[in-house]
Amino acid sequence: MAGISPFYMNNYSIYSNYKNSASMFNIGGMGQVGSLGANTQAREINKFLNSFQNQASSPLSFLTTLKEKSSDFKSSVNAMTSFGANSVFSKRAAQSSDTDALTVNSKADNNRFNAFRPVDVGINQVAAAQKNEGNSILSSGTSIARGDYGFSVDIGGKSHNFSIRVNAGDNDRAVQQKMADAVNKRGIGINATVERGDNARSSRLVFEAEDTGTDAAFAVRDTNAPNGRQGLASMMNLNEADQEAQNAEYSVNGEERTSQSNDVDLGGGVTATLREATDGSVRVANGQDTEAIRNGVEDFVSSYNAMLSSANQSSMPRLSSALNGITNTYGRTLSNLGIESDASGRLSIDSDRLDESIRNGRLEDAFRSSGSYGIGGRLHPPGGTRPR
């Protein structure tokens, strides 16, 4: 291509990428350059690249950014409109019929998942961590006599002993904090916190097991108190459980099971998190990966807005017009799907409406169809499998 400067020659691929992006939207002129003679091509390319000399302090940086944004948008469109394995609508994942009671996760790269068969999960009770809540006492009070105190915590088959020194002038909250710090520092599997009590002037000491299930059950008892006084554990009522440790009790297709944790394995590469007891059963089946679809929409919206911003900032009226033409033509359809557009043409997501359009299949129909209401036929880039 005689007559093209080395700088422009190095950026011909960027120009070509923009040309392909233009033809994606049937923008006249730019898409026809390939049919011109060599001299005419050189003039067109120089004309295109020269148009940026006065619009960007670094033409190379600007054109590279344009190429990247165009490529990102093309990829996002492909993911939303194609019928191949890379389509967001082709990805599969386990689905729960009641996400309040049970949520599921599946590994897409696990070959066993392809053979996963629907299961019915009943939940009798979820696993719980033991929690001992102390009495609410006046934070600024000094009801605890000074001296050396001791208490122990039995957990996991081991007994852990603690010594607490109460000094003159220590208020009750300071003593609670000493006990909490001693337990947390040892790292025995219990979280100790000083929380607000019955009102803003009071506080209580709380011991809670880090893990759910009966294996993490614990017991608190006094081991020492000065001059025969009441020990700290009994004084604060920490030796009684407010929430007993319990295991999860559930069934899979009628088979009764128990678990120390609420995270359970359903087989076939599918795991579930039990969240609440149910009267009936929850169906877990192989279905569309709704999270992948949502991510695909987010990528489409993000890359579309990036392309629109580049076009507007760089005085590219044909590209701006083509992009705005999408929202002008399909604005109502996009809105019904949960993809809103503002006065400037920028897109945003209405989460509730998007989730509904994913569930009822309208999002897939609109993006994969080339019919009169289909968005896919307008968006689909050349070189791929065209929407049906």
C-alpha cells in the first residue's frame, strides 16, 4: 500500500477492526473499502487515521483502545447470539426449585455433571453452631470483686483453661473484654464477642462455636474464684447454651442423611447449601446456568457503553448512530427484558426484570432470534453462526 506512513501501516489492523465493527451494523462506506483499488484504499486508510491526529494526544494509544473495545463488544455479542458451546445460553448448571430453602452449585468442568439426574431434597433441620449468650450487665458497673479467676472451655475432646486477673477499678465491661480476648487469642474454635446488652448502657459476653454440628459443641465451667466467690462463667451465665449445637438432617430421594455442616454433596459434581427446614421437598435438576447468562448480559451492557463512549468522544457519527439505532429500534424490547437505556443511549440493568426474562426464556428468544422482534439478527457480527 504505497503512500501510507509507517505509523499508519502499523495500525492498519486497528483500522480493519473498526471497519469490521462498522459492517456489523451495516454502516455504509467503511464496509466497502475492501472492494476498492490499492490507491483508493491508501487514501481511505490515511483519511481515517488522520481524523484522529487532532483528537488524541496519543493516536496509537487511542486506536489500540478502540480496537480493544470493539473486540470486547464483538465477543459479548457472539456470546449472547450464537448457538455454539460458547453461548451463555448453552451453559448448564444445577438449579434449585426453592432457593430460600436450598441453594446449589455445580462445577461446569466436572464430567459427572452431564449425567446428573434430578433429585428431591427434604430438609428436617439445618446444622447450627452452639451459642452461649451471657447476662446483660451494666457496662460501667464494678460488681466483680478484684482477684484471680479461672474458667475452662471443653471443646473437641480437649479442655482449655483460662486465668483472668480483675484489678481494682476494672468495670464489668473491661472484665468481659479480658475474657473475650483470652479465648480469641488461644484460637480454640470459639468466637468470643462483647455485644450490646438490653440497652445502650449494658453489655453481654457471647461465646459461639466457629463450626456447626455436634462435633463443635462446647461446655464452659468455672475453675477458680477468690475467697469462695462466684466464678465469672456462672456470674455471666456463660455455662448455659442459648442455641444448642445440632447437625443437619435431610433426605435425598427419600434416603435419610445427616451432616455436621449445611454444605452437602448431592453427587454428580453438585453440592448444596441447606438454609431452612421444609415441609415438602426441593427439586434439584440440571438446567441453564442463569449466573452465566446474567454475566453475559452484564458484559454486553458494559462493552456496549464503552463502544458508545468511544464513538461519542471521538466524533464517529456513523458508529454512534448505529449504536443508538439499536436502542431506538429495540428500546421497548430491551426494557421488557431488563435492559434499560437512558436519553444518551447508555444501557443499564433492571435486576428484577432481567431475572424474570431469564426465567421465562424471553431473553434467550430475543437475542437468538432474527425474526421481527429478535435483536440477534441486528447485532450478530459477521463470520459466525447467524441466529435462527
